[in-house]
Amino acid sequence: MTPLPLAIAALTVLLAMLSAVADGALQAIPADATPADPRARALLKRRDSVHRGLVFARRLLQLGAGAALAIPLAIADRALYPSVLIALGAGVVGVMVTESFALALGDVLAERALSSLEPFVAALEALSAPGIALSRWVDRSLLEILPPPPSDRESRDLKLEQFSEVVAAEAEVSGAEEEFLRRILSLRDSEVRDVMVPRIDIIGIAVDTPWSEVVDRVRSSEHSRLPVYGETIDDLLGILYAKDLLAPVVAGREPDGGWNKLIRGAIFIPATKRIDDQLREFRLTRTHISIVIDEFGGTAGLVTIEDVLEEIVGEIRDEYDEAEPEVRTEEGTRWWVPGRLSLDDLSELTGHRFERLEVATVGGLVVEALGRVPKAGDMIDIEGFRFVAEQVRRRAVARVFLERLAPVDTGEHEAGGG
């Protein structure tokens, strides 16, 4: 038995194992992390390309190891069943060593492994470049050749409507609960642009801002994460986390090397990304903020996990928000209510039955009646009541004032409807 095939198999297994360790370390580091080692930072900036290269190279090395092992194991000279059992056993051992064990090791070592293996990773990435380019070309070609799937939006909308109706029919579901259900089911049909903080409202910090002004800006903004930009907001460099300032502020001095060392990497996403996909990405990457870019690569806005959650549960208040009564009544003819108040609760409050098939909240009623998203101060009369949109946040009616215009007629009101 010649030792050359065994040596080749051992070498390819070792290289495949190192590739898996590097890949595990790459995936273990959060997307918004800023490693101290510049070599690791360079790999993280092209995370997707590096991951593709490592996977492609690892598969080739595993195939090479299997081919090399087939010679000393004399699989071709054995009967069918023994050869199959030997091949399966060798395959299981190889996968455990070059995949499961190695990936777990990389996940534990994380930045240390990635920094140490940077030259090896760069070499594998370069060697795999032709294969990756070919696979991407094949992907694009298939997308052009194969017909696009038929649109099933109407079918999906119908199923969601039927599902919500079944839930409402089978249980005692209030209007607010039904609206909550609708919001969850409609997440996949909403895009990030619908909930993002627009560019004009972004509070950021210029990279050349003095340390004392940086601390003041973070304190006054009352935000835990602020984008850092170069000359303009389109030149976003990363995110500054308020918690990273705690130690320097307590110490009473600027961090060694300048506060710019505290800037973490930013995640950039298109404005057309679906909200449910973004929520899933927040969970997987363990980040809370992403920068939204337009089709030209400029900054369109930013979105946080709070923006996405508010799309489901409504406005989220913290200890710094001014508390105000949810509902305020004056003389039984004037009311101040939140836009998310259900129509059932509004009907009980006013003694008039407001009922709509398409909307379930006061804010939705105002938008439907106006035929557009209102501006603060817009008013409209609905069924003997004057509705005024007092507060509008982004595209949602946050606060509504309404007053009764006609005298109360109990019989008429009881018979009235949408």
C-alpha cells in the first residue's frame, strides 16, 4: 500500500477542516461587531464572498479526500455491500471531522481563529473565485431562462382574510385583537420603506466631531445607536453605540486612539426589503439597526427593531416618552383617543356604532374616509362626528380628536352602521 494516497487524503482533510474552522468563526462574529484585528475586520467586510469561497473550497477538498482514500481502501476491488459500507463509514467520519467538529471549534474560537487563518482564507477565496463566478453565472442564466413564478398575491390575501375571519368566528376576538392578527399576517406584504425613519429625520454624528460634542450629542439624542457619517449622510461609516461610551465617560477622557475606534460596522439593506425578512435578519444577526439605501446607493433612512415591532403591536413608549391618557372625554361630546383604538371600543365610548369591513381602528377609519394618509390638523366628518388627526407619525395616525356634531338620537344610533 503506497503512502502517497494516504498523505494526500490526510492533507485534504486537514485543509477542509481549517476551512470549516474559519467559516464557523466567520459566522460566529455578529454582523455589527468591529474586531480589534484589522485582518478579521477585512474578512468581515466581504463576509458573503468569503463564506462562498470557503464552502466551495471545502467541498472540493472533501471530494479530493474521498478520491484519495478510495485507493488505499481498495473500494473498487471489493464486493458491492462491503464497499458501500466502507464508503459510508469513511464519509460519516470525514463529515464529522471537516464539518461538525471543525465548525463548532470555529464558533468557539471566533475572532482568534479568523485572525490567525486570514492568509489561508484569502488564498482559498482567490482559488475559488473562478468556481464562484461560474456558479453565479449559472444562477443568473437559470433565472433568465426559467419563467417567473405566477403572482399569488390575490390568493394569499384571500387566504389571510379567510384565516382571520375563521379565528374571529371561532373565538371571542375583539376589534383590537383582530387588528393585531391582521398586522402580523400582513407583514410579508409591507416593505422596510413603510416603517423606516426617513433620511431627513436621522440623527447622526460626523466622523470629525470633537469628543466633547459626541458625548453631548449622544446624551441629547436619547438614542442608544447613532449613525456616523463622513462628509454627508450618504457617506455612512458605521454605527456608534451609546453603551460603548460608558467606560470612557466614566473615566473622564477620550478613548485611546480617538472615539472613532468605537464605531461598529453597519448593515445596509434595500428599501424594498420585506419587513418579515428584516425582522428575521435582526434575530439571526443579533442587531437592532440597519441602514436603508436607495437604488443609487444613497442613504434613504434607517430602520430599527422597534420600528418593526411597532408595526405589529403599535407605538412603543419608554420611560422618556411623555405619558398621556389613552382616552380623554369632555362633556360626553368630545374625545381624544389614540389612533390604534378599535372601532368596537370607539362605539362603546361614543354610543354610536362605527362599523367597517376593511378597517378596525380609529386611525384606519380616518385614512379610509380621507382616501389618503392625513397630515396633522386634517379633519373630516363621519356619521355626525368630526374627526381631526391631531398627531401623525410617519404614515400612521397616532392621535385623533373627535366631537359630536348632531344631537344624540338613541334609536337612530342603534340602527346606524358603517
